[in-house]
Amino acid sequence: MFERLSDRTSSIVFIVLTLGISLGTANVAGGIILAFSPVLVTLVMLLVVTREGYSRNGWGRLGMGRLGLRIWPFTVAATAGVSVLATAGTVAFGFARFTAPHDDWAKSALILCVTGPILAFAEEIGWRGYLQPRLAFLGERRAMLVIGVVWIAWHLPYILLTPYYHSDGDMALVLPLFGASVIAFSFLIGYLRVMAGSVWPAVLAHFAHNATFAWLLNHAISTKHPVIFSEYLAGDTGLFVFIGTAAFALVAGVRYSAAASRRPAHASGR
């Protein structure tokens, strides 16, 4: 349709489409359409709008051609590891206690391991697969910041217009914590994307975070303060999760900058 769209224009179209779907479908089918909107918009961009998807290079920019296995251990530590530490911190402060796994924990783990990667891929192929490379004209850090802001905006209708997500806490606390955590995650996962040259560490990070905190909350924790635990401290975007994610994002940024400084000049095309 528009085969000569610049990366700048393609990025704007992608953002407008995803945010439009978010606003229009937040309360439709329990958020399923919203959850899959990044991958759906990516397909529309590649196959209809710019038609890049009819060439190998078009798909190649998504970063699916390599696994990036060398940074998978760091990825798991920065996501699942942070969720475990955040939970342990909440226990240490007396707001919860660890219990033996309960309530069909094995079945829950299996379901998370099946559905989790699918949902993580549906988001990450849009944010870090399609959008991040096309925002490279901003510079890497600015691109990660922009994606973080868009990511927040994409979630907001689901938070504010439905009872399904972050509905238990005080919005005056939940929204700042959510926004700060999403920005931290955007930098962490963005660095994983550029460090590996692959979208798969981003998918792994997204899945590992979501699955770990959800499983711990539902099957390994007993608490008389569920809102404090899940909304404010150790849940999806709690304070302890934000601190840990921000710390790992900083480490990832330092590692990436150090590696880039050692890269031969000809490797960057200069």
C-alpha cells in the first residue's frame, strides 16, 4: 500500500493503531483482543501497510532469526530472579510468608508455561520486534523511553476501564508504581533486544516475569495483606520489583555500553 514509508512514519502508524485498539477493545472479550493487538498490528504493517513482509528483509528486522542464548541466564535473573527477591523482601518485612506449594500448583505452572510464552510473544514481537528497530533514528535510549511511554498508554484503558488489572489498589499509588516499573522494564528488555540482536530474550523476559510473580502469589505465599503484597511491593509492578528491574536495567546498559566501546570502528560502519 505505502511501500516507501520511512521508519519514522511507520512507527507513528504502528503506535496510533495499537493505542486505538487499546482504547476500543479494553473491555472486549476480557482483554484478549488487546493482548494480541501488538502482533496483529505488526502483521497489518508488514502485509498490508508497507508490504515489507513480502521480503525476507522485512521479517528479518523483527529479530526472530537468532535465539540470543548467551544472555538468557541474565534475562532470567533480571526477571524471575527479581520477582523471587521481591517476594522474599515482602516476607522479610512481615507482609507475607512462604508456604508449601498448594491449590493445583503443578497444573497452574503447566498452564503458565503454555499460555505465557504465547502472550509474551504477542506483545514483544510488536514492541521490541517491530517498533524498537524503527525508532532507532531517535537513538537507542530515547527509543526505549518512547516505547515505555507507549506501553504505559497501551495498558491504561485496561487498568482504568476494566476490573481485570490493578483494580484492588489505590490508583494514586498504583499508577506511579506501574508507570515507573514499565519504564524500567522498557529499558531492561530494550537492552536485551539490542545486546542479543534478537527478540527472543525479550519474549523470555516478559514471560519469566509474568509467570513467576503470578505463580508465587497464587501458590507459594500466604498473606493477610494481599493489596500491599500484590499491588504495592512484590506484584507485577510493585516497589521491590521496580527497584530490582531498574538495577538490572542499569547493569544491562553498562554492559551494552562497554561492549559497544570495545567494538571495532568498522563494525558500526564507520
